[in-house]
Amino acid sequence: MAADLTHINNIETIYFDLDGTLRHNHPSFTEALSVFILQLGFPDKVANSRQAHRWLHYYWAQSPELVEDRERFQEDEDTFWVNHSNRYLLASGCQPEEADRFAAQLTECMRDSYTPKDLLADETPELLDKLKQGGYRMAVISNRRNPFDEQLEALGIQSYFEYSLAAGTIDTWKPDPSIFRHAMHKMSVKPENSIYVGDNYFADIIGAQKAGMHAVLVDPDKLFPEAECPVIDRLPALEYVLTE
């Protein structure tokens, strides 16, 4: 198997997103939101709005709204999250008065009751082992503020990666292509020989493609039909993309 994976299609280096790609919360943030919104009395079409789930990806991809909210609420984290809940409810189809009424309650539910487990995506260690044995160099680029090597170690996968980059350490955030270029420069890698794998179309795929990289989207819920790149529904399927 290892020989079959060596430098297919001139790809030499694989960069991964961390949250939502290599590691997951169980239950996920959107699963928890759906449960709590139902508990607040909203119908299923609101609680499980696909448009709201897309909106989350958009918002956290350094959207203008996120930049505005961070500046506006930089001294008040609690109010930031109430405002986030309000925006999410609006994206779910709520009327403005409903969003205003229930945003604080939704935030309280998430703060007091959301205690997810930190898990690897299924079969991730096996995939990473195959890729490493196949000769690929691997690294992680995340929009986290702080380095995350300790978490990679706790998950048992740090040894597979020769480099990791937290956006906050260089104050540059996906989808800005310069964060991808920074990582490639550090590893002396060319864009045409690199591929980025992530679950957020707005942050991961658009950013990587602007940097000249190949990209693969992990989209199990089929939220992004417009994606102009290979799309997989689970991380281990990356192997088949590389060997096509």
C-alpha cells in the first residue's frame, strides 16, 4: 500500500485543518445547538437548518461580521456569545424578535450544558500512518489563536506532523492565503506540490486555492455543492483522492 501512495499527481506535502477535520467534538457544536433550539420550542426546520450550519462556516472564516463582533465585544465575551446566538438564530430562519428573545437562553444552555468529548475522526491514525509510510510530508494549519502541539500529542498523532501553525501566532487567519504561504515557506514547499484538506469551504478551500495549492473538502453533510475541488464525506477517503 505504501508504494501506491508515493507522490501521486506530484503531491508531496499534505496540510490538514485541525478542528472539524482531524479532530471532532462529540456531540458537535451544531448538534448541540440543534438540541437546545428544539428545547426552546422551535420547530425542527429551525433547529436543523442547513443554512445556519453553512452560516457557521462562513462566520468563523474571518467574515466581516466576525471581525466586527470581535472588535465590538472585545471586552465582553459573554455578550459576544449572546450576539453569536442571535446571529445563528437569524440564520436558522427565526424572526428578529424571536432571535432577540431567545439568544441569551440559547447561550446559557450552551455554556452550562455543552461538554463535548475530544475525538479523532474515524480511522485517522491508520490514514496518517499510510500517508507517512507512503512518503508524504504532513503538517497542520489551524485558525486557533494558540499553538496546539499538546493536543496533537494527547490525541496520539503529533508524530505524524513535522510542522504545525496556529494562525494567532502570526496574526494571519484563514482564508488569507498568506497563512498557507507562510507554512509552505517554512517547509520549503511549492504550492503545486501541496494539498490542503479541510472542512470549511470558506476558510480552508478558498484560502488554499488562492495560495496556489490543491484542496480537498471534507463535507459529510453536503453543505457546499458549489465546491470546485474534490469532495469527500469522511477523512479516510482522502487516500482514494490521492490515488485516482
